[in-house]
Amino acid sequence: MPLRSPALKLWATLYLGASLAAIAQAPSPEPGTLGIAVNQLYGEQQATKQGALIVRRVQAHSSAFDAGIEAGDLILATDDNSVFNATMADLLLRLEGPVGTSVQLSVVKADGNLKKLTLVRKPYPPHLNPATDPFGYSIPGNWQMDLRYNFPLPWSPSIAHQGFEDLFFAPGFDDVASPEYHSYLILWWLDGKVSMTATELQEEMVTYFRGLAGQRGRNNHFTPDLSVVTASYAATQSGPSSLGGASATNFTGKVTLIDRHGNPVTLYSEVISAPCSADHTAVYFAMSKEPRPAALWKTLDRVRDTFQCRR
């Protein structure tokens, strides 16, 4: 029935507008985990040759751990839906979900017994750097973590630093449609007191990502156009005055790199550097294809603020 009263029309407009605004501002549900890593087995009898899931690893104190799931167990179904002939991408979506939601797994144990286990997704435990490090930080547990690389870096050995790099990828790093596509978080822990200018930072980032593009080209069988890899930075006073308790220098800029498919991607980049002592310098890189105030920057800032030069 149409609203003929001007007062009713005004009420409806205000009510619906407020409701839509509340929905738009509502925080996204926190992603949860079952605490298992899985691979899909080759299914000889299946039309697509996609078989059962095998559990590779179980995280301590996770829902899977509490339910008695162990490495080597087979998962045949989720919520009574067979995993056979399903793609790995689809199966991972079935296992993922917000904290507090549940999924039933049909699991074959080593003794051949089939069990139906209902698991409730828990928050991801954070990634913490090794306790032997003199510094500390915390990364959201749903981020992907790469190996720790010592300088000289394998893909760009000409960058003249000593120390090491820790590298993390946003959850949507490999999803071209995601606003988190190709978003990085990088920490350099460098020997000595390293002062860096915007020009030096630009040169090092071009060297870094041209080397990475060459490595990606070799791994994925394409020839990268290294001329598209560029970087531009400027010093800024708008960033935090300190990093980990030490006085900091801030830079903002953009980096254009080549992704794993051979395509150029431009990322907004913020860099903060601080001498943690006379012996070491910390450099924190945050990179996203979305500019501030995109949601990812809140996470990047929170990680930056967990960093401490000394434990």
C-alpha cells in the first residue's frame, strides 16, 4: 500500500536510511578456523578424480584437536555433503566461516571407523615471531606467513643490507577480485643503524620487485616486462612518531609490481623505520591496492602498533 501521508513517508525514509547505514557500518564477522590443514587425494573412481580430504596437520588446542582429529585422518563429507568430485576451492569455503559457527565432518580414523564430529570454529591464534628474537610483534592468524629470508634476499641479492625479512600476505592475497589482492606486510630487521631516504627506498623497492618479477616469471613460465615495475616515495610527518618505542621516520608512496600472472598491480605503500638500538634498525612495510581508509589499513596499523624493539 503506498504511503500517502508526508509524515509516514518521512518516517519511512529516515527509518530505512538509518537501517541501511547501520548495516553498512556493521563490522564484518571475525573469521574462524577449525585448526586443520588438508590436502585432496586423487580419486581413481571419481569422475573428476577429486577424492577425499586427508588431514595434514592439526593445530594444538583447536576445535579439531579437541575433537580428536589427527594427521592422516580422512574427511569424506561436510554437513553430509560429499567432498568427492568437489574442487579444493569449494571445500575450503565449506571449512571456513565466522567464529562461533559450526560444521559437521564425516571422518574416517586410522582404525577404519567412521565418526561424525561437529566442530565449532574458533578465532585464529595470532602469528608470533620466534621467542629468541630480541623484538616482538603479533600478526593476525588468518594471514599467510612466508619463510624468514636472510639478506642478501634470494630474488634481489644486490640490495646491500645485512639482517633478515619476515613476510606476510593478507587472506585475500591470491583472489584477484578481493580488495586484499596482493596486499603485503613486510618487516626488515637490519644490522646497524640504517638511515634511509625516499630516493634510496624507491631504488631498493624497484630492485626488490623487479627481482621478484623475474622469479615469478621463471616459476610461472612468463617473461615479465620489468619496465612497468616502479616505485615513488616521499617522506611524511603524518605517520606515527615512533615504532616499537624508538623515534621513527615515515614514508608514503606507491609501488607497481608484477603479480604471479604476469600482470601489473599498483599498491599504496607506507613505510616506517626506526633505529631499535645502535645495532639494529626495524623497517615496517604496509602495502595494499586499496587506499586509506579501506578496512585493511586498520589491520595493518594494528600490526604495526604491536611491534616492540625489545621484548
